[in-house]
Amino acid sequence: MAESLAGSMDRLRRLDGFSPVEVARRLRHLPGMVFFDSAAQAPFGGTRVVSVIAARPVRILKGSIFSPADRTVLEHAHAAGTGFARDYGFPLGGLCGWVDYEGDFVFGEYREMLVHCHDDDSWWETGGLSSEIRHGESAEQAPVIGNFDALTGRERFIAGVERVKEWIAAGDIYQVNLSQAFRAEVSGGSLFDLYESLREASPAPMAAWLSLDGREVLSSSPETFLKISGRGGSLAQRFI
């Protein structure tokens, strides 16, 4: 998520007592909705804990970080939205999305956000998302998820483990996070219900659900990959 300037914030004293995940559930019908969810307390202090909901991006940026032309478009979009404004300690809008392992990125440019500050249970808003909150149960069809299949066979995975052990014994490396991917066919409605099951089983300080450009991304991470605070400010990495 890249922060930028969107406009003034209005403080909402309460949203009918809804928690951030309840508000996100009632707004998931909006196009391009993203939910950055502080579902658990961060293991390191020093920052204000917030959860962010954004929707209805004014445009979507797609490309590859390895393409200079694509990076330039992304940098210009970010620079166009930055400027001098009151520092609330959380975003007023910005570019929200992801960069995948192959370097392809998808970002929405958002000017409407709801921000929940966990320390005082307050809500702040830019735009009009709060007026779109649905009351009552949604009639949306639940997704049907098929069986999960490993994309790496057992023998190949074991061979990878043995290779890692050889490298460690040789002193070439001291640690490897060896993982594999699984795939399942999904049909039906939104995967937000699955995300709620994930956050219930494994709450994390850097969790997220994003529905953007025809894809849904579910994330539950205890680590901060990269955090940059302000121009010329601090840079932090807190890996597992």
C-alpha cells in the first residue's frame, strides 16, 4: 500500500458499533474493495495501529516493476497525489494493491477510505463509503471450493529438502524457507467468508483481503516486509 493525499478526513464517532471486519463485510459488494486488517497486535510497538478499507478506485494501474515505462507511470501516479497536508498518522487515500513474485503489479488509485484507529476505537473517513454500508445479511452466494492439489510432487519436494541440507552442511547457507504452492478450483461468490475463517484461525497484524482487477488476494502475515516513513525518514524491515 502506498500512501498519498486524497483530501480532508471526517471523524465518525461510531459506525453502529461495527468492528473493521464487519464494516468490510458490509462493503465487499463495492468495486475494487481492499481491506488492510490489523487483526492482531503487532509484535513491535512504536506505530499507531489502524485498519484501512478503501473502494471504488478512480483508475487501476497494471504493469511490471521490471519495465521502466510501467514504473514511470506508477511513480507519476504516486507523485501526483503527494503534497503537504496535516499528518493524521494514517493514509488519506493512495495506491493500494500488490506486486507478485514475478514482478507484475496491480494498484488501484483510491480517494475514498475508512480508517479505524484501534487505540481509541474511532473511525475516520474521506469520501462516502460509510453511506454504502449494507445492513442485514447479504444474499450473496457462498463460494464452492474444490480439493487442493499440490503443484510440487512429494518426491520433488523431498529432493529439495535434501539439497537444502547439503547446502547447509557445506556452509553455503544457514537457513531456507522451503514452501510449495497448492491450487483449487473455486466457483460462486466472494472469498471474503474464507478470509474471515483465515483471520479467525490465524489472526495477524498485517492481514489483508483485496478484490481488484478480477482477482481476490487473501493474506495473513505476522511480518513487515518493508515500511518507509515519510520522505527522507526511516526505513524498517521486520521479517520472521
